[in-house]
Amino acid sequence: MYTLGHNFQPADIHAESLRYHGAGSIVSQLVKDGLVDTVSIPQLGTFEAGLLFARTEGIVPAPESTHTIAQAIREAKQAKEEGKSRTILFNLSGHGMIDLYAYEQYFEGRLSNYELPDDEIKRTTNELRKII
């Protein structure tokens, strides 16, 4: 598994179980082998996608699912721009009824995007080098 170490504290975001800062071993191996690509979606973009999905499908998605919904929307827009027909499949892992507080924070403008500074990544990975 690829990680920033157990001392790393990620920023507060509302991805719930996705707050874990490492990828699982299977996903890590698939990425390493070049079989899958990963992308990062800014927090506000995930909530925008979640709201679009809720308004379109009538289901308020859990914050975990809004990440994949946002990427599915990106893929659909790209296909449209390229004039290609694609089948896009994603997993809706749950409804967001217990996460309505996160949506409330989004509507009130209390959520923001966060990008981890390079110096913090460097500091954390330097700590890992001491134990490897």
C-alpha cells in the first residue's frame, strides 16, 4: 500500500470513509500495474456532482459516492466533446441521509477545497524514509 505514513493527518473533508489517506492494497497494485488510473476531485466539485445527481435522479448520494459521480460526469462530458458513445458505470454506495449536515455546510459556504502543500508531503515522506 502506498501511503503518507501513520503520523499524517489529512485535512477535514466530508468524504467520510474516503478520508483515509492511503489506497487499499488491491487498488494500489492495480494502479502500480497500470490497469487503472486514479483522479482527485476537489471537495466542492464532489458536492456539485452530488446535487446534480440528487436533482436528476431523486437520490441524495453519500459524500463517498459523490467522488465517483463527479468523475462519471467528467467522463460523459469528455465523450460528448469527442463525439464518442461510451458506457459509463459507477457504484452508488449509499444514500446521504445521515450526511445531510455536510450538505448543509456546503449550502452555507462552510466547505472549501483543500490541496495538500508539497512541503507537507515532502516532510511526511522524509519521515517515512527514516524507518524504511
